[in-house]
Amino acid sequence: MTGTDLNNELQRLETIQSVDVPAFLFTRVQQRIQNESFGKVTPKIKWALAFSIIVLFVINLLAISSYHSTQDYRNNLAKAMQLLPNNNFYND
């Protein structure tokens, strides 16, 4: 940008006029913000959230226990068929 372009842009800024603000505008805006109900959670939402967390926890426990029982079944089957349940040759 050349110096004349910069001066033209700065001259545009000088044409901006100030605006008359209505009296007590700031206090009205503050009052409306305070009257809004931001962050209020109803008891119904709290119970629904607690229930969903408990359900997810139970599902995770069931999935983990199912995974371990499946692994035990595979290991027992491999031992019964005299196969190695893993690739480690240094086990007894």
C-alpha cells in the first residue's frame, strides 16, 4: 500500500460521526443480561443426565466383562487343543 492510499483510508475514518446514545442504555442492557436465565438447569434435566451417565457406566462394565470372558474362553480353548494362546515362546 502506498502512502497516498493510506492517507485516503485515514481520511475516510475522519468522516465518521459520533452517534447520540439514548440515556440509560447501558443500564438497560445490564438489567436485561441479569434477568436472563443463563445456566439454570431444571431438576428433570439433572435426573436425566444422571440416569444416562449410570446407563453408560453399566454398558461399559458389561462390555468389559464380556471382553474378558471371551478372552478366557479363547485361551482355554487354545490350551485344550494344545495351541499357544499367544506368540510368546518362552511361556511354560
